Amino acid sequence: IAGITQAPTSQILAAGRRMTLRCTQDMRHNAMYWYRQDLGLGLRLIHYSNTAGTTGKGEVPDGYSVSRANTDDFPLTLASAVPSQTSVYFCASSDSAETDTQYFGPGTRLTVL
Amino acid sequence: GQNIDQPTEMTATEGAIVQINCTYQTSGFNGLFWYQQHAGEAPTFLSYNVLDGLEEKGRFSSFLSRSKGYSYLLLKELQMKDSASYLCAARDSNYQLIWGAGTKLIIKP
């Protein structure tokens, strides 16, 4: 059982380019989340999805978009990357947004130059 | 605003006990989580408290006081592999997790 996988592991991207970070879980969890983690700051929620077909904005959604076409996949797209989006991105999932623990993928380290 | 406070860094000795404190202010409260994160890795779940009191799980225990907006993580019989960052997170009224910046724990032999 893989749990949550993320791709790519790391990426260097030129500013202005479009980039999609992939996240797939095989636990049949209903809820999925995207966070960014920056040095000295706590994890910050970008977007979330409580169930397939629905998405919501977190604390720092600007410049990012998500979709949840099915239970397993939750891609995060940067339409036009900027250097301030340089960060480590973690995808997480939980069976229920209200009551359950979140489990994290291995992360994607993104550098925007 | 919503806020989680925890110390930036702590140092302890192998075999000893260390307590990592966390205070929180959130709009509503639906539980307090502790995660461990080794450098370059993903956070992994350690403990969850929603009622006041102590939850014990092997060498790790977590305490919650809702009236004080306070939690601590207690690590006993410290091992070198416990060197990591420990993240405190509170679930708010919207069921979203609000995260502290993490406490980096350095274990010395």
C-alpha cells in the first residue's frame, strides 16, 4: 500500500511557467489537502477538498488552483509561477475532514527562479 | 486571529525526558494534534487530544487543557532518532488545522 504519492519529488521552474503538482492516494479517503511549508512558518493550507467534486480555498490560495475529479487524485496547478511560490508542497488526506487524522505525502520541493 | 505558539528549538540529552509546550488561539476548537517531522521528510502523526487530560502512547504522551488553550508533548527515554521537529496543530471551527511553526528538538549524547 503506497498511501499518498506526490510527483515530482523536486522541480526547478522558470518564473511565468505553468506547473502541476500531482497527488494520488490509495486509501479511499474523502478529504484531501494541499499545504506549503516555508522555513520558520507553520504549514499553510492552500486548497482543500472535503469530497470528490468539491474544493475550497485555504489560507493562501492566490496563484494556485485545484480540481477533484475523483476520490484518488488532487492536482495542484500554478498557472504562472512566481519566485514567492518557492516552497515545499505537501499533499495530505483524511477519511473525514471533521474527525480524522491527516496523513501526508512525501512532498514536492519547488524552486521558482 | 488564529495563532499557535511553540518554542523554536529545544535541546535535551539522550535518555532524558523533554516537554514541548504549545499554546493555541483558534476560532472554535475541535482537537489538538502533534506531528513529528524529520528533516527533509513529511510530517507523521503522533497524537490527538480532544478532551482534557493526558493521552499516553508508549514513550510519548500528550496533554490538553482546553480552558487554558494549552497542550504539551512529553517524550521519555529520549533516543537519538527523536531528533526532529515537532508540530502542534489545532483544528478550528471550520475543521481546518492551524499549525505552529514547529519545535526543533536536538538530542545530544
